[in-house]
Amino acid sequence: MNDDIQQRLVWIELLKKTKNAGLVCRRCGITRPTLRKWWQRYQEFGKDGLVSQSKRPHSSPNLKVTDKV
């Protein structure tokens, strides 16, 4: 298992154990939005949801199409 996934799983397990997001964030050095993101992905997809996803946009609406393209 990837180190990033293992770390996120530690956050999730600690949150399940303590039920205190503030404590988990302080102890692990992460922000609440970050914890919330991984918690929601874990709730929806389980361990598979803890895999990093691409941040690349699906489209480029401001892309200018020219003759070269």
C-alpha cells in the first residue's frame, strides 16, 4: 500500500476512534478541509477513495483554437 494512502488511513482511523476532527487535525498537522475531503472519499469509496486523484481539468474552455492547432 502506498505511504500516502497509509497516512490517510491513519487519519481516518483516528477520526473514527476519537470523533474529534479538531484533535485529529492538530495531532496530524492537517487542515479540516483536507480531513473532510479524505473522510468523504473514504465514506463513499472505502480504501480505494484514499488514492490521489488528478487535478488536471477535463476541458480547457479558454483554449484558443487557431490554424496551428
